[in-house]
Amino acid sequence: MRTSRSSPTARRSTAPASCAAPRRSSSKAQRILARKAKGSKNRAKARTKVARAHARVADARREFHHQLSTRLIRDNQAVAVEDLAVKGLARTRMAKSVHDAGWSRFVTMLEYKAARYGRTVVRIGRFEPTSQVCSNCGVKDGPKPLGVRAWACGACGTVHDRDVNAAVNVAKAAGLAVSACRAQVRRAPVPAQRSEAGTHPKQPTQPVWEQAGIPGL
């Protein structure tokens, strides 16, 4: 979720289409491998193709994680994430999507990039009812099945998107102002060095501007 100081807006970050093609290729290679006779040379060749297809899937996922984590750290001073129970989610119908998301590796990327560039990453406990509480009035509406993606608060009548509402509650639980999730990184003036200040004594010293945050890629 991303918000601005003036008007809060939400944006979903989903894997691009470039990640879907390697998955389809991997599934096709796996089906071909299943039809090969055990111990045959064709099966050995098919096994090699499956390994390469899985490697392409992993590379596409890693590239997406790097791009998204870099953008989040560069655009925000603080990032709040939820400590999801991945093993529990893997026992549901969303098992393939949960494993394919690589949540643990993504959070690890966020943490080491935040430490490198002076940002803050806050983890929220998995027992925080982020999807049950109305982010508008704070009333706990109770647990909901995973198939429910939108719901209306029984107290104030606000209609919530499940993911956006949970993201707002995660930011609140982390002690972050929602308006600060999209804080702009501004250039800060840095005083000139003593040697530079004395180079042109008759001219006013101009401040040296330095871009704060992660440098552009």
C-alpha cells in the first residue's frame, strides 16, 4: 500500500507478466518429464529441462523481489510488514501462490536494504487482527474466510478492500502514521567544505546539494 500526505491512495504490487511465462514453461516441462520412461536417456534430458525451467522461475521471482524492495525502500522512510504464518497458509487452497510469493526472502531483502540506506522496517506479529478490524472506526468485525476479499463494517458501514484495510492496520500497529508511508525523499543542503568555502571569497558560497536515499538505478 502507498499513501500520500494529501490524499491516501492504495496500489497493489503483483508479479509482472514476465514472471508468468517461466511458470508455464516449468509446468509444461514437468508434464513432459512425467511421460518419459524411467531410466531412459530421454528422461534424463527432460529432467535437465525441468531444472532449467525451475531456475528461470527462481530468477524471475528474485528479480521482481529486488525491484519491488528497492522501490519501497527508496520511496519510504519506514516500511511495516506482517509476520505471516507461511506454513499455515501453505495448507490452504492458496498453497501454490503462498510458496511462489517467497515472502520470507522478500522481507529479508527489505531488512538488509533498509539497514544499508538508513530506513526502518517494522515487523507486526502474526496474531494482530489486521484483516478483522475496521481501519476507519476501529471496531473488530470478526474473522473472515480467505475467499472474502471485500466487506462492509457493521458499525460505520465503510466498505473495505481486505488487502488495503489490512495494510492500513499494519501501518497503525507499527506505530507509523499512514500519511508517512509515502513520505517524499527531499534533497538536503550540505554545507561546503572549508577549503571550498575559501576558494572564491568574493562570491557567495552556494550550498552543495546531495540526494538522500537510495541512488537511482
